[in-house]
Amino acid sequence: MARDPLRRNDPVPGAYPASWYAATAQAHDPRAPLQGAHRADVAIVGAGYTGLWAAKTLAERGLKPVVLEAHRVGWGASGRNGGQVGTGFNWHQKKLEARIGRDAARAVWEVCEEGKRQLRDFIAAEATEAHYLPGVAHGEYSPAEARESRENAEHLATHYGYDQIEVMDRDRFRDLVKSPLYVGGVLDRGAGHIHPLRYALALAKAAERAGAVIHEGSIVLDIEKGQPAILRTKDGELRADHVILAGNGYMPDLEPQVAARVMPINSFIGATEPVPDRWQDVLAEDIAVADSKFVVNYYRFSEDRRFLFGGRESYTLGFPKDIGGPLRKRLADLFPQLTGAKIEHVWGGTLGITMTRLPLLLRVAPNILSGGGFSGHGVALSGISGRAMAEAILGQAGRFDALSLLPTPRFPGGALARGPLLTLAMSWYAMRDRLGV
């Protein structure tokens, strides 16, 4: 259990964490777990954005996908994240071009942009309750970081025709994001933010309407490779021609090739009491914000004007005993004008990161695909990755092949050494953040 994120931090199996998202989403009755022997065209492990988009895509094309979810739909990162629908990757396009070439970099850029369109179109048509709102700002702490953001925005405008990013100097940015700590930043109006759990729940219903079957409470204990592959749970067995592994940071070490490249890490969010008369003392517009700290701060306001403030403060699989304390301190440093606002919800979740903080799409066997390691950029990227894997099974591998070119090497020492090494690395970067280096 110590190394299993499915059981490590959530004491009640099958229960959503006590988050503001869970408190404001209309959850369905639990779906039945897998029991007995069954057959599927495609078995999908995980009912988050990746698995649900894969299931929806496959079912709409006439296949029979069966989704095995350890707990509940959207129970993992898909229902706990900061809700930010970001543009691109953790690497800027210039860096990607230098690493994988201009043509490949353009191909993955187009996949990313399609991921945002896919999400916006779905929410507009089938999940208006997820409340997509445009605008994500990025705050910088140093002139060098501000210059880099400006150069990258100019590169996107010149070479990709992406003109949605406004570059701001210190005064203009502080008019928008009213913290004394930023020296500048950018506002991307082609990005946005949503209620993530409502989005996941709507995706599940759409997949089921198309013909997908979802079993909750069905932890996959073993996968026997072959044709067909055999997936075993506590009470059932599923044979499938194809398998999609979509558990990301919550997937136990079912597949060694994935475990060696994707590391689970925790992030935490607090939600204040509603502050309807004070929210514009913090943000001039209803946007989301992230910043350039390695231990990133990310935040926005909810529809009822609670301040949702998140960050990554834990470098081990277990949650700390005090989630709220470090969040309160960082919030007070950034926005002293919110001093005294009561925090009414705190929760944590696990995401998957890679060495390069780029997504890992991998063919681990002729009939087994895996997608994960979205490294904090998963709200849009995970969905389009699920679709890309489904399309690859259907014989249309263009998006999958493009994304699989992203460099995602093994952690030194593989799955066993990734945790201690990452703890050392992130502790070092966290110290640099505190020192302002």
C-alpha cells in the first residue's frame, strides 16, 4: 500500500475527497464493479479525462470499450486539479523545435490546440455546468523570466499565428494580478479554466450514451499480455483485443515501462470562504493564474467567489498531516489583502510527471497503449491523448505518433529510484524558490 497512490491517501474507498469540487458537483450513484468474466474490444484502465475520451471516441465508432475505474469517475486528478486549461506544454515551442525539429514541434502544437478546442466544444454542447471561462495569466518573478515569456509569446505569434497572448510589464500585470511579488507576466486568452469534476462527470455520461461501459470500484490487479490481453480485478476478469492504460499518477506499477518514466507527485488546493466583495482586490478579471516558481502557485476564483489556491508542497507519495498551513502562508505572501479569509476546504491529489515534464504516450505492447505524465498540463492534453490512443486503435495514428515523439526518458534507476531522486531534486528547486535564485 505504501507505494500505491490508489490506497495511500484516501481512507474511504470509492469516496470523492472532501473538496469544493465534490461539494458542488452532482455525483451519480456508484456504478457496479466488474464481476465475473467479460469480453471487450478495448479495455481502458482509469475513468479520468484520458480514459473517458478514449471510451467516448471508440464507442462512437462502433467498438465496445469497457472502462475499469478503481474508485469513481473523475476520482483522481481529473476531479481534483486546478481547473486550468493551458496552452501547449511545459516546454516552450522554441525548445521543442530545437529538440524534435520544427515539423514535429508544429505537429504536437496542432494536437494541443485541438485538445483545447475539443474541450471547449464539448463543454459548450454537453457540459455547460463546467463553466468554461477564457483567460490564464502567468506571473514572473524576475526580469529574465519576463523576457523569456515575451520572447516565447512573440515566437508563437510569428511562427504559429497564435496571437492570443498579451505581454504585460510590471504595472500592467499588477493591475490585473494584484500581488506585489510579480515583475511582469502574460495573459493568454486562448487558455481558460473550468470546474474539473463536473467536466469529468459529463464526459462519463457522454461515453455511456455512445455505448461505453464503466465499472467503478474495480482496481486492476494484473494484466496478462497477449491476444487477447487479460485484466484481472478482485472479483472479475476482462479479456480485450486492445488495452489503454489511462491511470496516470494513480496507476500502480502495472506496466514497468510506464512506471520507469512516470512518477506520482502530490499537489494541494485550498478554497476560502466566499469573498464576493473582495475578489477584485486580487484579480481584475475572472481569470486563472499560474506563476514561474518551480513549486508552482496556481489560483483562480470559483463561481461563488471562493479563492481556490494551489501548489505542490509534498515530494513523497503520502500527504502531509497539515495541508492547509503551507498553502495559507504562500497565499498570505502573494495576496496580503486576503489576510483573514477563512479556508473552508483543503484537499490533495496525485498527478503524474515525467523527467522532462512532457506527456508520455507509449506503445508498451502491440495491443497495449499508455498515456500519462501530463505534469500539470493535463486538463486539455489528457483528453486529446485519450482520443489519440483511441484513433490509433482505429487505424488513425497521426496524433498518437506525433505525441509519442516527445522526449520522456526513464528516471535514473527506473521505478525504484525515481522517488528518492525526485525528492532530492524538488527539494533543491523549492529551496531556490524560497531564496529567489
